[in-house]
Amino acid sequence: MHGEYKVPGGKLVVVDVDVEDGVLRRARVAGDFFLEPDEALDAVNHALDGAPADTDAAGLAARIDAALPGGTVMYGLSSEGVGIAVRRALAHATDWTDYDWQFIHEGPQSPALHMALDEVLTAEVAAGRRPPTLRVWEWGAPAVIIGSFQSLRNEVDAEGARRHGIEVVRRVSGGGAMFVEPGNTITYSLSVPESLVQGLSFQDSYAYLDDWVLGALGEMGIRAWYQPLNDIATDQGKIAGAAQKRIVGPDGGPGAVLHHVTMAYDIDADKMLDVLRIGREKLSDKGTGSAGKRVDPLRRQTGLPREAVIGRMIDSFRARYGLADGKVTDAELARAQELARTKFTAPEWIARVP
């Protein structure tokens, strides 16, 4: 069995391993990482040999740590990363380069239609009728998007939203509220087969699916990292938040993962604070007393126009994995429009948690 795992912010780890009588045998770890001394690699392989095949990544990492010679130095590699690569091998996980990726970037659309398109396109990937897809959004109107399980009245100041002409929609994924305005926000979705994240914990899948973004930001001179569970941050502050939803495949078979991210290109912090009810308790665990200070937009950090930032992100993805231009099909759009009408603009959905 063969597994690969790109350590977020690090290097590629490759594991080939057999399973005999329920234990790991003949593990071979390789990759473009740096490891000293040379004999540490043999220690890693020996630590995996004989481990029960159902050992989780943390357990495998503990075996490796206990076996490493004193003074071992890992660069671009971690014991946990090896453990994850093993779990991905055993789960027959796929890799980014196993797919023909499709790119969708169309004109501005309503917030409710964006919610619906995410659901429809990811269901199509789960059904095998659509290749893995990267979609960049253009917003047709300002909006607040609340998480699937958030309380509407606790998160949104209804009067402030009306005063500023802000539409409120609820997405299918969990997580917190996002404040977006056309021209000030960069939003994208990944609709991917579940097999791409096999062997990863829920938390690890966030960083894994956005590692390409960290690379793209680095190419623009921004040192960014994943701040668990779902924030992308720099030393200047948070710049993005992610959310996910798993969608089951036909007849309960293998499904797909929707992973979407909203990035702050620019922001009207005063308006955001007038619309969102951001409690002191939520801010306290972020190490700041001001919601405005938590977000440091990409416009200031890059000095680039929004379109240039998006272009560089897409170029970086294409260089890594390949990316063919595509579009939402007529059938997909029709289903999304129906969902936008019957679900995502319905008061019972928006206020399903009052």
C-alpha cells in the first residue's frame, strides 16, 4: 500500500507498507524532507514494523519518537506526518495529482445562489458526475453568512443588517459568521472526493486542503499558517476562515467534501461590528479585545489589486496540480436556482436556529 502526505508548510512524506496478520510490515519511508542522522530513517522504518494496523496516527508517531536516536533533527518532516502518511496508505487515499481539476470563476451571483451552488457541485462530485472542482466566487451583494449551527439572533444585529442592506444567509457547513462585501472579499470552494482526505483527522484535513493557499501567499511575500481549527493567520492577524461539510455519496457510498474559505481582501470594520454581534467571550480566546484588530486584510499586506491576488492564487494551484477552465452546467445551475429558492432564502432555513 502506498500513501503520501504533504506536511502543511513542510515537505512530502511517502510511505509504502504491507499488512500481514493485522500488523504493519516492510514499511519504507521516503520524501524530500531533511533528516539527521542518516540512521534515523532506519529507526523510523523499524518503529513502524510490527505496529497493529489499526494504530492511529498519534500512536504511530509515539512509536517513532520513542525509537529515534538522540539528537535527531527533522526539517519539513514530523513523526505525526509519517503516521498520517501510513494511515492514508492503509485507507487507499488518493492524491491531488490523481485528478483532472476543473476551475470555475463566473460573474457575480446572489449569496443564496452561492450557498446552493456549493451544495449542488459537491453532490455532483460525490456522484462521480463532476471532477474535483475549485470555484472562486464573485459576490452580487453584501452579506453575512452564518454557520449551519449558529443562532441567528445571537450572531446578527437585524436592525444593523437592514440599515446597511446586508442579506443574511445560512450555509450548510459549521463554523462562525462571515461578513462579506463585493470587491472586499475573496471566497473559494473546493469540492473534492472523500478519498482525497482519507486517513486524515477532521482537523488535519483543513490544513491539508489549504496548504496550496499558504504556498500561494508565501509567493506573494506573506508568511501564513493554519491556526486550528479553521483560521489562516499571519503575524499581522487573521486573514481567512474555513469551513467544511461532508456529503454522502449515492446509496450511502463514498462521498465528497465541501471545503470553502473566505479571505478578507479589504474590510469595513465599523460596518462589520454594526452588523455582527461579536461577544467578548469569543474575542477573549483570540487574544484581542477588538474584532477589527483580529482581521488584517490582504490588500494592505500584499499591495496588490484583488484580481491580481486571485490570479496568483490560481496560478499557484495550476502549477501544483493542473487546472482546466470549466463552468457550471445548465443542469447544475437549474438545480442550484431551485435550491436557492426553496431552501437558502426560506425563513425556516435561515432561522432554523433562531
